Amino acid sequence: MTRVSLTGGTGFIGAALIDQLVAEGFQVRALARDKARVKRGGEIEIVEGDLENSAALASLADGAEIFIHLAGETHARTEQDFTRINVAGAERAATAAAKAGARFLHASSLSARAPETSPYARSKLESEGAIARAAPDGRWITLRLPAIYGPGDLVTLPYFKMLKSGFAFEPATESPARASLLFVEDAASAFIWAMTKGEAGNVYEVEDDAPAGRSWSEIGKVLSSIYGNDAMAIRIPKPAIALIHEGMRAADTIFGRTPSIRQGQVNELFHPDWVARDNLFGGSTGWRAATGLKEGFAKTVRWYQEQGLI
């Protein structure tokens, strides 16, 4: 039985991945600060610790054939925190995997190809270099994920609420900004596929079912069709969104909360092209996203409704 170890098991993608790994008969070991937060905790082995605990990472990697690194920070308070968690944490995880002889799979982001947009994007690019240095034998694969959505995700909840209210806000860019969007179960399956089909030493961009991506208007129309409300599209200029975002960040800082809006997120929002195009994972391995946008949105809406969130 193949043993798979992973970080980020309590996260959005991690929970979906654990489900799939268990269902497919893998022996799973997960790193977690709190055992109680791990989904299916009674069916997998749990190592208590975090990315700054080298001993815990070594224990996590011991005996593993595959080490999947999903843990990371998307809304850190400072740029230094992004570096500490996303870069140094990834390097420690890759070092532990290399010492244990495990193949290392790293979750990065499409934002890594435009590191100038934000500290988060820069940290994801730097994390890719860090894991390559930590695994000099080249036994690593990086998957650059696009925007991920699905049941369990609270990051995209405000957008779903907004569309339900009848308004579809979108960034007012010179030409329609386009992006790839991947259902969470498809993101999880990409990692399982990469364990056997991915070529070591590669950075892959993970595509969805739309080769040219989708514009904000197209995304809004799909979600609006599920609600049946024909939401009104409203284009918002960058200065207006920047002002709102800075106000939200300031409020979070004053009240000591983790930022709900990350530094530079406005730049990410107005970037014209977040479509997976380069060294496509599916094109190289035969993997395909199984869930179309309308089906995925319908499943997500249903989950939000069941949880009483919308």
C-alpha cells in the first residue's frame, strides 16, 4: 500500500484530497496543529506540528513514498510572514521529503508567474525555487493551481452572496480579464494523477475545462443562471476597489484580525490573464478536469445553502 504524507490536510484542498486518497486505498499521514480539525481523522495517521517544526516534518516524511505539500498562507499579516510560511516552510518540507527519499509534490499558484503583483505571488514563485534547491535530485513536481472553488470554501462566499443579491461586480479592465477556475475535487485529483503521471522536475500549470479561460462576465452569467436572477453586471474601476480594500485591511489591523484582503490583492484582481497556458498539466499527462463550471457552481451553491450561508 502506497504511503502518502501531506501538509495542509485541514485546508480546503487538503480535505478533498484526503477524501480521495482514502477512497482509493492509499495509506495517509497528515500534519496538523490540531488533530480534531483533520477530516477523517480516525481513518488516517496524524502527526502533530507545523511547518516550523523540523522534527514533526521529519516524522511526517519517514517511510512515505509521496510527500504532498499543500500548506501555505494566503492572507498573511506581513510580507515577512509570507516568506516565513510559504518559502521557508516549503523548503523545510522539501528537505524532510528529500532526506526520507520521498517524491515531493508542491502546491503553487498561477500567481507565481506574475510575482510583481503582490507579496503572496512573489512568495509562491520563491517557494518554487526553494523546493528545487531542497530536492537536488530533482524528485519534485510543482503544480501551479488557478482559482479554486467548491463546497467548503469560504473565500469565494462573498462573490456567491453578491450574485444572489442581483449584482455582478467585475473589475473595469481595458480588455476583459480572463481566468481559469478549477473545482476543488479536480484540484485534488490532479495531485493524485501527478503521483504517477507527472514528470519530475517540472512546473505545471493546471488547467480547467475552458482552454481560453473565462471572463468575469461569463463567470457571472453562469452563476446567475443557477440563481435564475439575471444579475446586473457592474464594472468597478481600480481606484474604487483599492480604496475599499485598504479600508478593510485597516479595519482588520485595528481589531487584530487576520487580514481578509491581502496586500496587493487589487493588482491580482486586475491582472488581465490568469489562464493556465504554459506547460499544461493535462496536456502533458492526460489528466482532465471532470467538473464543468455550471455543475461545480451548482454543487457549491447547494453546500452554502445546506450550511445556511446563503
